[in-house]
Amino acid sequence: MGELECAEKVEAWPQPSSVGEAAINSGSGPLLVAYATGDDKFAVIEIHRYHYLVYGLPNDEALQGHPLYGKGLSYYSVHRVRHSKLIDQLEVRNAVHPRHDRAQFLAGKEHYIITFQDATLELVITNKSAADLKVHVFDDATQAATAFGTRLS
């Protein structure tokens, strides 16, 4: 029998504020996810290898409709999904490739969910080294914009 899918809060990451949304830049270079934190700071998550990104519903008023609500998913939080069905689905989709290697495809894959007031962000990344995923915290949005330039606007 397989392990049950669940969401676990990532306590080491800055948690989102109960108001506001994320700013997402998925252009050239790493994916940047920026948001105000619950302790009045500004976080920028820098991801160098992402494979799946969905930003939208449910918002905080409909979070109970998410399949992982009641399985650890909570409001205004960063979560890592254990035993992710989404990663399994992505692996099945990719299996049609003639050189698909299941173990290689799954190596380092992580599923994250960040819940905001007006939206939910879900992403699947490859995280094999410290260079693949970085979490930055700034005193305010201006400092973050200075560090990352116009990529946060």
C-alpha cells in the first residue's frame, strides 16, 4: 500500500502575510516568487529548476475545496507535499518519452504549495543542491527589488 499524500508546513521558510498575493517572474533565469511575510518582511524564493507552476484558485475563502485541506494544508503558509500524487501524474505524462527513466525523473522532485489570501501557488521543482533553491528575506519590497532588479515587478 502506498503512502498517503499530505502537506507539511515548511517552518524554516518565511510564511506569507494574511493579506496580499505573490509576485511571480517566470521569464528567463530562475523562477522568482516574492511575497510579504507575516512578520512584515519581504520574501523572495529563487528556484532554478521548476517543472510545473499553477497560480490561482482556491483563495482563502475556498481553501477547504483543495484536495489536501484536512491533510495538513493550512491558510497563509508554505507547505511541502509528501507522497505527491501530482509528481506521480507528471511522471506518468513524461513516461511516453522514449528515453524516460523513472528514477532519474523522480530524483530530487519536490511539490510545494503556498497559500495566500487571494490565490494558491503550486509548484514542482527539482531540488538536488543548495543552488537549485534559495530563500531570501528582506526588510521591505524596495530592498528585494534592488537585489533582483526589475524582475520583481
